[in-house]
Amino acid sequence: MVDQIQNRISEISEKVSLLVQGISALKSENQNLENALLKKEQELNDLRERHKSELSTTIATTKQNVTESSSRDLKIKNQEIDALVREIEICIDELKK
């Protein structure tokens, strides 16, 4: 009877040892996964910041280009208006003669 109890205790001890090893391996795997997750979160944050910065730069450049283009267009239109006014003045002078 004592031998049976000893054998049963041995079996239970072996199973507990295997369970402890399994839990230890799972804890280690869990820690590795948590570290990988933290790394990926940091990469995502870095990408988000870089993308945000690139978008801000693109928006600023586009606004500047639009402003410069509008200024150029306005300048050209003003020059055309000035030329037409001069032509009209010349025509009026010719009519007066």
C-alpha cells in the first residue's frame, strides 16, 4: 500500500513538474510576445509621427505653391489690364486728334 502511495506521489510530482515547466515556457513566450507588441506599438507611433510630419510638410508646400501661383496669376492679369488701359488711352488720344 505504501508503495502504491509512493508511486502515486511520484506520478503526481512528475505531472506537477511538467506543468511547472509548461507554465514557465508559457510565461517566457508571453513575455516575448509582450516585448514584440511593445516594439510594434513603438514602430507604429514612429510611423504615425513621420506620416503626420510628411503630411504637414506637404500641406505647407501646397499652400505656398497655391499662394505663389495665385500671386503670379494676379500679377499677369494686372499687367494685361494695364496694357489694355494703355491701348484704350492711345485710342482715346487718336480719337481726340
